[in-house]
Amino acid sequence: MNHTHHVDSILGFPTWNKEQSQQFTDSTKQLFNLANVKSRRRAGSAVNFLELLQSFCQSKATDPCDKIYSLLGLASDAYRNALIPEYSASNTVAMLYQDLARQAVRMGDLELLLLNAGTSQIITGMPFWVPDWSFEPRNVILSDEYACCGPECIPYTLLSHTDSSRLTIRGVIFDRITKKSPRLDGRQHGQLPDMLGTLSVAILVVYHIFDSGSKAVEALGGRYPNGADLLTAVWQTLVCGLGWDGKRVKHSDKKHFDAFLKCYQEQLIDMRESNGQSIPFSMGTRLARNQPELEALDWGDRLSTNTKILMNEEIPALTPEAEQRAQLEDEMYPFLATMLHYQGERRTCTTEKRYFGTVPGEAEEGDLIVILFGLRIPFVLRRLVEGTYKLIGHCYVYGIMDGEAFTTGSNSNGLQGVGSVDFSLV
């Protein structure tokens, strides 16, 4: 791995700012998605229309309706026949997105639909179970790897014939959020302090789940509700149980998290002793305790190293301590990259039953964690009036993702003795 730390310009060649870096990342993602769709079609594998929309919702479009219409040529006949392009004042973007959502429910694409839905909306006038395809609110947690509803759950959905804004889904209430951490905005750090560098953000996210998690399981002797140790529960919650290849993590992958902790143990201890007030500043992999200290870093050495790299000159050998540090940074990278990928626009939380979760950034204390029958990943709902619920978004809860919440021998409509609920989503 190249450990170059960029400055504003080197030898007259400007380096990218955060916005330019994000544009490059988005463009690269577009190319990857195009190649993926092309290879799947060549192999004769059908690509679900909602998968296409999910892959390309970050694309630019003057008219948000074109987020749908431009991909209809790759859709199945059922979607093409139901969504005839119409550019008129009477066919608003909200109406089009809602028509698509209702068609997806009819076709059995409920899970893909809801994975992209929730309170993150720019287009107004839509129910929260209808995805806003005009932008990409957050990276989707891959449900293919999970089965939280267990093998026996039969899906039940009902579209209202009298109120097009309502969708009824049967499921069970598993838990309630009791403690939330700061929200991590995937592009601007959201509610987190204004800091330099994503490393500071990563350290702060890890600190908060450790802090709230250790307090939550204190009554359980420091063990997680399913018997797991605290470190494993924290690590898997931060990466949503997935590696940077999108597959389930193995126990051996914990070495990447352990390397992160070894690298930044001192900073995490300082934050614990200061109750989260001692927030490190970062630039690249270099840390400082405050802004003046960061500005006092030796920029001359930094520029000298970058100049030597550009000029292909020999760089002095690292000291044994620096070499060990560089190896740890390489070792931790899979954890760091995966955590930032899945924590963007999300927050961690602890629950009433002392579980740890990664939930949408809009989730609040008191929101419900529910398991919807037939869906492989849990969701966060907010109870409203008259038996209605607002869909906040999908989530990850360590310890229930493989159907553990359902007791052995229970029927498909129960969860540890709790009866099912028909959730009316609006």
C-alpha cells in the first residue's frame, strides 16, 4: 500500500480536494456497475430492475423521472408495461416513484424495494416505504448473506385499495433503540465534529460503540446477549458482519479490527478518560490532539517525501518502529474501509435487550427494530398514530441475523412468544 500523504499541490500539480475525490469515486463506481451488468447479461443472468435502479441511482439526470425511464429498456416486460414514459405536469416524480413501488410489491420485489426506502428522501409527497431513486442515501447492507426471519417465515403484504400511500406488512417487534451514537454522514461527517480526515471519524465511531456497548452489557457480566465477547460484537456491528468483498466475515478477519485497535489504542483511551471530549485530529494517517498541533506537523518532510515519490527518487528506509506501524496500517485497512462504507449515513446503537446495531442515521431512541416476515434483514420503524408506522430504513443487529431470534419449534408467526403485528406503513 502507498502511504503517501497529499498536500494541496506538489511541484505545481494540484491534488484533489474531498469533492473531487468523491466525484472520482462515484465515476469509478458507475464504471464498475456497468461492467457488472454487462457481464451478467452476457452470462444469461437476469438483472432485477430494482437492482439496476439501486446501482445507478447516483447517476446524474436533469429530470428525476429519467432515473426510471432511462433504464426501462433493461427491465422485464412487467415493469415496461406498467411504467409507460410520460412527461407531463400531471405525472409527477412522486407519482412515478410510487407507481413503481406498487408494481414492485405486486411482483414480489418487496425486499429490494424496502432496502432502498426510508426517511432519507429529497422528493416530497411520497410514503416512506417508497424509495427516492433521485439520489443514493447510503450503501445498502447486502441481505443475500442473511436470514433474520428464519426459514419458516411466510411473507404477508397488502396494498390498500382505498389509500395508495399505505402498505401493510406482517412481522414482529424484536427490540427498541435505547441509546444512539452520533450519525456519520458519508460525505460531510454530519453531526460529528468538524475534523480533518476520515481517520478521526473512524476513531470516534469506534469509541462510541465501545462506550455505549460496554455499559449496555455490564449487567450481563460483560458478555453479549448471545454469549459473544464484547470485542467480537463491536467489530461485527461496525462492519455489519461483512467483509470488504461483501461476504460474511470469518473469525480470522478480526485481525484487521485488532490491528486498528493496536494502532489507535492510545487515542481511544484518551477519549474514554475524557468522556469523548479528547477527539484526535487527523491528516492521512497522522494524528494530533488539536488543530494547532496538527498545523505544526512537519510539512517540509511531508512535501519532501511526496516530491521524491513523484520524481521516482529513493526514499530513506523506515525505522523499525515506523515499519511496524506501516504493517499495522496495512493490516487494519480492510476493517477501516468496510466500516466507513457501511457506517456512512448511519449510526450505531444499543437496544433495550442490550443488543448492538447499525441503523439509519435518521433513527432515534425509542424507534422499533422489527423483523418483517419473508425479508432477510431487520428494519427500523417509528410508531405513529392510529396503528401506522414510518419506515426509517433497514439495519443490522448482531446476534439475530441468522434467525436466532426465533425460538426452536416456534411457529412462523411468533418471536420468543411475542405475537405478530400487521404494520401499516405510510
